Amino acid sequence: MSRRRSVRRPRRVQVQFWKRGEPAAYVGYTTNISMTGMFVATNSPVAQGTRVRVEVMDRDRGFMVEGVVAHARRVQGDLARVLGHSGMGVRFLSVEDLVRELIPAAHDTARQTEEIPQPPPQPVEEPAGPPPPASPLQAPPLEAAPPRPPGPQGPAAGTPGYFNVHFKGTEEFLEVFRRDIVQGGLFVSTIQPARLMETVTVELHLPTAEADSVLLRARVVQRFPPDTGDPVPGPNLLSGMGLELLDLPVILERLQPLADRLMG
């Protein structure tokens, strides 16, 4: 079957996905999405050709879709800062694909019955123009990909280059700490992301009353502006910026005891 090409649009939305026959869900987030597929950044990519069910977990625009993994890559440790996070391109299955799986024999019989000879197609002159856009399942550029955002936050009013990060609870803090901070990264959701390579200050408001907030210095390595920049204007589902944490040993020295206490 030929694969229709469509425009990839940068979208960062939390997802969870399941492999066929397995009850446990895996987590990730989209980096781009189109009408025919998406790229899912995840530490648990599955093999090419695997059938998956993906739930897009946006509160107002969420949906569930069946798909097949078109390609996958697994990046270990510090290489993620250079090569981008592990992930996989997922091709959406159409209703026709799903019906063919459900009743393949009936589908083939119906095709044979309904086929009517047609006159040969007339040549159609195609207008000159630019080549079609890249496939939506092409892996994103080789640059540092940010981890998922911890929750609603934004810059302190009137303070350029200063951002606050709040956590909804201890579980969210521990998830972000284990997956993102220990790897030297953090994502901050904001409608006013700083410029690429700019050094910013982030204040982490920890989820326990006895713990003081922690100030971090970080460098902007990826930026998601609030406007997608598409020909048809529309808001980015999740604008913000991916940060590379500076002075990581000092940050871990401060946060690791808290994480150990909360996990205990």
C-alpha cells in the first residue's frame, strides 16, 4: 500500500502505548505528528513492525489510535544529549486496514465481486511545484530532545530568564527526577520560552513543605514556541523549552537525599 505524504507538525503531548497482547502500558510523548503518523519519544521503543495502540493524553483533544511501528531507535545514557532521545515512528492504521485484519477473507471476496473493468486512466499533467514534504515518520533532527514537562509553570512576572517549576505531588517529582534530572535535562512549559543557547535560572518548588525551593542554572537546547509557524496558524499544544542542566553534580547532591527519602 502506498503511504500518503503529509506535513509533520511539531506537537508535544504525553502519550501511553500498549504492545499487542501485553496489559502493561509504556509512556512517552510526541515530538511531531501528522494525519498519517507520529514520532513518539520514549525510553521503551518497540521493534519495527510491532502493532501498538497509542492513547494521546491531551485533556481536550485526546484520542486513541491503532498503529504499526515504522522505525525505532534506542539511545543510551549521555548520548541522548547529542543524538536525541530514544523513540519510534508510528504509522496510523486506517479503518480499511482494521477491517481487512478483522475479516480478511470476506474483504478479498468483496473486492473480487465488486471489481468492474475500467477504461485506462488518462494521463494527468501535474503542476510544477516544490517536492512533497518529508514523511511524518522520519526521525526528528539529531539534537538534544527534551524530557516530558512536569506540569503547569511559567516565568516569574517581569523577570526575564527566570522560570518557576511546580510539581503536583511527590510522584510527579520522583518521575521527573529519575527520568530527566539525573540525565541532565528538564522541560519547562511556558508561553515565553527563552532563546536557544540562552542561560536561564529555574526555581524548583519541591512537593514537600519542609524542603526549600532549589535554584538551577540551565542552557536552552530546544525551543517550542506557542505558535507552530504552520501555514494555517494554530496554537502549539504544549509550548516550552528543553533545558540542559548546568552544575549537575551540585544539583544531584541537593536533590538526591530528598528523592531517596520520598522513595523510602
